[in-house]
Amino acid sequence: MTAFIAARREEFGVEPMCAVLLIRALALETHEGWLEEHRYLSMDLLVEHRRELLRQLEDSG
């Protein structure tokens, strides 16, 4: 264990493994949030694209 980690452990009273688990959980939650946001963004773009195609078909026909 490095001196920096040991100092932080004493200062905050956090076990190294607990910190790793917390960081992992936060990273996973952030990743899931990112996936959800982009999934809905993709669906919105698809809907807009279809609307534009329908407008073009109506204008030409």
C-alpha cells in the first residue's frame, strides 16, 4: 500500500476494497445511464427520419 493510499485510509476511514466496490458501482450506474440516454436519442432520430421520409413522399406524390 502506498503512503498516499494509507494516508487517505486513515483520514477517511475507508477500506481499500470498499472504495473499489463503490467506484465500480458508480461506473456501472454511469454506464447504464449513458446507454439509456443514447438509446432514446437513437429512437428519436429514427422517428424524425421516418417523418421526413413521409413528408418527402407526400410532397412528391
